[in-house]
Amino acid sequence: MNASAQIGALIALAVVAANLPFITQRVLGVWAVRTSKPLSWRLAELLVLYLFVGGIGMFMENSLSQNAPQGWQFYAVTLALFVTLAFPGFVYRYLLRHKD
């Protein structure tokens, strides 16, 4: 897989992972829960999925070349981007009216 395809796949994975906590009632998309998840659970899932996608990104970077050293600024920016990617799922879950 070339670098362009890997970048596209990583961005698509990040979009899906960022919206997953807000779209489904399952914990990390796997374990079912009986009650509605509170926002704190969803934010914790968002952080876990951010770390998961970051790990996959580091693996992809390592497969192409050496991993570049990153400072805290890189992680702050990527976390902000990940939260921005989660906005459609947040709007769907908390701001749109649902027929019950």
C-alpha cells in the first residue's frame, strides 16, 4: 500500500472512530450496555479511540520509514482534530431531536 492510500485509510478510520462513541450505545462499538451511556463514558471512549488511531498511525509511519519524534504540540493538535471530527456524531446524539 503506498503512502497516499495509507493516509486516506487513516483519515477514514479517524472519522469513523471519532463518531463511533456517539452513534452507538455499545462501549467501544463492541460491548452492549443496558442503559444509555452518559457523556463522560462517551468522552472516555473518544480518548481511547484517539489513542488507538494514533497507534495505527504510528505503525503506518513506521512501515514507510522511521517514526519522527513528536512533542506535546503534535498530540494537542491531533487531539483537537479528532474532537473536531467527532462533531457530526455529537450533533446527531445531543442536538437533533429523535423520535422515541
